[in-house]
Amino acid sequence: MHLSSFPLDDSLDLLVVSRSEAGDELRRRFRESHAFLVRGVLSKTTVVLDEDLLGEPWFTDAHLQTVLAHEYAHHLLGDAHGAGGREDEREADWLAHRILVRRGEMSAAELTEEMFTRRYHEAVADVDGEMLGKPHVRRVVTQFL
């Protein structure tokens, strides 16, 4: 287990935890997700990442960038992780793509776009108008991107 500054925003922390070191609650969360956002438990808002993924042969740097951008999107959107369900996830996936393109992480942006299309049966670009029509999403894009 190790704690470091979150690479996309140093006002957040990144906690990388192995499932073998995790308690029951963390192991349960890792069965549902590769990473998740925790607010109000540690001194900073923290992204908790499943360390075991980092050693998986299929898990590339693009996958890591995608996961981190997705969790950062939840943070920027102010989501209480898990409370909003599928639409919160869709917004975070869409915004993660925007974050990755803005940062020039094109391999990760392409992976995010593929995952978005597979998960929601629509292209990222096809929902730009819908997403930017949501005041809370538009505020994040205007303020941070």
C-alpha cells in the first residue's frame, strides 16, 4: 500500500492498495471497480486504485490513464461515488475522454472512446451536445477544460 499525490491534480491523493492488504470493504469495492473516489476519510480526497491490476498483462499505461481520468472526472463533477448510478458513470466516462484528449493522451483517449461506445452503444462525439447541455457538466468543462 502506498500513498502519493494524484498525477492529474496534486490537490488529491492516490492510494494504491493490493487486494491482499485490503480489508473486506475494499475487496468488495475492487470487485465492482478498478478504482474509486473517497471523500472525507483521509486528509484529501483520494482515488483508491487496485494495485493488483498494475501487474496484469492486459493492463497497459493507456488503461491506467483511462481509470485515473475517469476517477478525476467523478471528482470534478462532484459525484458521490456510487450514488448516481449509470448516468454518473456515463458522464464521468464522457468527461474522462475530454480530459485525456486535452492532456494529449491519445492512446488512452481512444481506449476510453472504445469503452464508451461498447458500454453505452453511442459514440462520445454523438453525446457532446447532450453533455454540454447539462449545467453541472458544462460548468466543469468551462472551468477546468
